[in-house]
Amino acid sequence: MEINVLRVGHVVEGTVIKVEENTIYLDVQYTTEGKIHLDNYDKPAPQTFEGLVKIGDKVRARVMKITDDPAQILLSRLPLLSDEKFLKIESLVESGETVNAKVKKILEKGLILSYLENDVFLPYSLLDFDLVKTKEELPGKTLEIQIIEATMRGRSRRIVASRKAIFERERQEAYETRLKARQDELEHINTGDILKGKVDKLEPHAATIRFDHVVGLLRISQVSHYRIDKIEDVLSLGDEIDVKVIKKEGNRLDLSMKALIKTPYEEFYDTHKVGDTVTGTAFQKLPFGIIVEVDKDVRGLLHKNEYSWNPNDNFDAFVKIGDELTLSIVNLDLKKEKISLSKKALEDNPWKNVTVKRGDVVKAKVLEVTKEGLKVMVQGAEGLIPSNELSIEKIGRPDEYFAIDDEVDAVVIEANREQWSLKLSIRRVLEKVERDSFEQYLEDEEQDEGVTIGDLFEDEMKK
């Protein structure tokens, strides 16, 4: 066997031939074995060699001391550790293996990390954007890195690390994980589902609602049944809301809040029924009637046929937009969101008890005296006796002959229930009385037709 010539300072490579808790023995091809104690193996010193080193391992070390009595060679790995660690770091450049390193400090252009007792520079350009934003919190923390450069110039070493491949890999893995989770969640969402989500983003005309991994779009028109000018007036970031899926198309979800709440018409129908009296405001005038707003965003139609019992009533001519009207509900149609209103339903129909017909002679009470004639009331309905029907002779001033509350006899010359037209005549009553009197006179004349002139002068002739 060849025996080496050893001197203090030589670097040798020996084979482990014995392992004790605190010492290992190496065959260095010399007259005696070399020994390495725990405190000369590594920094910091390991707790035990058992489980760390095994027989047959090759170990490089420097000769620190040689003695003859007792014969021993004391070895140490400590002087070689720095070189060994740098060689290991160099191998990482080739392998691309990732390692963990602790952040020592932050500089203007990057971080200084410690790995195998070597300083490693990690530029911010190769660091995750999120970590750059929180760099002040990094000292003392451990990062997974990849060594991309390890060079030595004289005694100067340059070691550069990167997290680009790591965070791109993590980003891709996170993206794929999110994508799978999103697809899984989407598969279990269907049109008509009711979900609880969080307001994730607000835009002028829509809000983005986030669920576990999926987002949906809530348009401003689907927030409320009432008009909304700004979505921020109703929703805030972070709000938890219930929404209904009203459309699912591929990965897109259209959502609605108002689909979960009653419409203004439904709320109105819940608290109103046919026959109820409501107060509303004139909203729009149309050729066939007036649109009336009876509650917020709830409108009904007052058809012109429901203005009044009087077919000649020109009600809409006196109504202005915004006027308050008190009306009765005569029909409710929830499906069509239709409300029919009536003004005349709240009023008495004065013609409901009118039974007179043309030719009837009735008692009429004078309500008003004008140049045109008398306004009178018959069976609760108003009628007119024109001035030319007041007397047989022409009357210049009716107020000289008639007064309010007078009761007169008159004959009906026109009675039209549909048109509310009732005309009467005093003249024709007077003419009838006169004619009846004349006819009586004629009857008396007829009884005297058998008397001759001789009969009339019979007594005179006898004289």
C-alpha cells in the first residue's frame, strides 16, 4: 500500500471507516487514520455523526495537526466548507434545482440572501411583483430561489438568484387550479339558481359579483325595479347580496337582484283590490284617457269613458299634468300590469232613477233662471226649458216670471239617457190647457146647433 507523505495544511480525501457519535475516522492512506470531531465538520456543528455520515463515505478535509504520541492526525472540514459550498452552488446553475435561502437585507436594486454561508443577490426584476411591493417585510423570511449565476474572479464571488421561473410556475399552477375550480363551480350553476355573492367591482352601469371561483355581471337595470342613476347609490364594494341567474351562456353569467323582489305592481296588488279608492297624480294625457301614477312607478289608466256619468263632461280639458286625482280601482290585471281607474264610480249617477219619457207632464223644480231659459230638476236629473218654451207669448226677461225653487208643470219633449239630454216645455202645457178649454167651448157650440133664428126671435114676434 502506498503511504502518503502528510504535512499540516495538506488537503486529503479519506474514506470513512468508523462512525462514533462525536467523531468519525478516515482512512487517509497513512500510518494512522485521520479523525474529525463534530466541531470541525460543519458550521454550525451537527448534534451527532450518527445518521449524518456512514462508513464508505468520501470526505475531504485539511490536515490541522499530526502527533506521534499518541499517533493521530486531526482533520477539519471547516477551511474547505466555503469552497465546497460554492462548488455546490455552481452545480445548481447547471441543474436548475431550486433551494431555500434566507433574506438578509434589502438594497435599492434587489435583495441579499444567505445560502450555504454565501451572499446571493436577487434583483427586483426577477422577484415576484407582490413581494416587491412588500419588500420591507422580507428580511428574515425564507424564499425559494433558483441560482442562475455563480462566478469567481480572484477571491470575489458573484452569485445571482431568480424567482422568475418559480413565480411563473406558481402563477401557471394557480391559474390552472383556479380554472379547474371555476369550471367545476360553473358546471353546478344553472339559469334560475339563487346565489349569494360579493360585490367585487363597480362600473358606471354594472357590478361584478364574485362567488367562490366564478364571477357574474349584474347590470344596473337588474338591480331594482325602480330607476337608478348611479349603481353606487345602492351597492358598495364588499357587499354580500343575493342574486338570481337569469342567463347562462358559456362561462358568462347574467345576474339579477330585482328578480328576487316583488315588482312595484305586485306590491301594489298586495295592498289594493277592486273597489278601493286611491289618490294619484296625472302623469300623461292621451286621446283616449289619462295615465295616472297611483304609486311609485305604478300607473293606471283613467279611460275617458270613466271620467263622468255625464257624456258631455269635458273633464280632461281641466286636468293638468301633476294634478292630484282621487279615483276608484275598477280592474286589476297582474299579468299585464294593468290597472283600470274610474272617476265616475265615485260619483252618483243622477239619471239612474229617471223614468220619464217624451210626452210626460211632470213637476219640475227651478234650479237656475237665465236668458236662455230655466235649468230645472226632474227625478234628480237636470233638464232645460228653453226660453221659447216658457210661455205661449214671447217673454223678454224670464226672471220677471220665474224664481229659483219655483215648481212648474212642463211636458217632456226630449229624454235621452245616453246623452243626458232632458228638454221640457211649459208652453206646450199652456197650449194644451188652452186647447182643452177651446175644445170645451166647441162642444157647447155643437149643443146649440138645433136653434133657429125664428126660435131666437120667437118671443119678439109674439109681441
